[in-house]
Amino acid sequence: MFAQGVPDIPFKLTRRRRFIPLAFDVDGDVGATLFLRRGVNGNPWLEAWSLERRDDEWTVLGGGSGDGYDHLFEPRQSIEGLVLPCGSGWTARGARRLLPSSKGVSHAEMRLGSQVAALRVADRTIEVPSHGMAIAVWSSRRPPTVTAFSPTGETLGEIPLRR
């Protein structure tokens, strides 16, 4: 995980640069990461991974990806409704057990409009990078409350999350 946030690197996939970190979120002992990955055919894929901290180490629980995100290379614009949902997922916790637990880690991937500078997810704040991609993670049964804020700190509204 990046202690200082997502690094500011060129937003371009090449044969040498196959992954670009886009976003991450941490909620206690669970986390989620979001990457842009260059597929075998050169098309961009959005890839999310859920993680769990055990014994001071992060363990990957699982993840998934989907393509068709060419709009990520376009400048972020103001959009009605503040957000374009990009996907979501759930992963069982306890990968070291013979039978996984019914408890899990949920995440929601989103691209936010240019009017959104930050999100408050439950009690934590996520700054939205210039590309507008964000991910929110939670381990409770119900999704957390997510509030969008403008660059001046004005509340723009709530963003509903689904599991």
C-alpha cells in the first residue's frame, strides 16, 4: 500500500508499464486497490483487489477485472449525479482457513466528476486524484455513507454504494 497516496506517474500504458495504480482505500484491517492494467491485446482493463491485514502483513484475498474503460484516458468532466459506478465486489475473509468465513470484504469502484475533490467514506477522507477514479472498501454488512465534497469543501451530496 502507498503510505503517501497514489504516486503521480504518467497516465499511459505501454508494453513496459503494464500496471498503473489508480486508487486505494483502507478500513481498519481490510483494504482495496484499483489499477489500470494493459491487457494482452493492449486494451486497458480496470483491476480491483481486496486485501486483509494479518500479522502486520497484507494478504490478497481476491480480485477481478473488466475492460472497456477507454474513457479513463479522457479529461475528467463535470457529470450529473457526481459519479459513474464502474463495478463492485465481495471477497470472503480468512483465506488461511480450510473453509472461508461468511464474513467478507466489499468494495465499490467509481469515476467521479470533475466537481468532486474528495470523498468522506464513513470516518475517513479520500482525496480524488486528477483522473477521478476512487475505490471504497468496507467489511460491515451495510455499505458506509459516502459524501462528496468540492475543492472548496462544500458538500455536494451523498453517493450510494451497493455491495
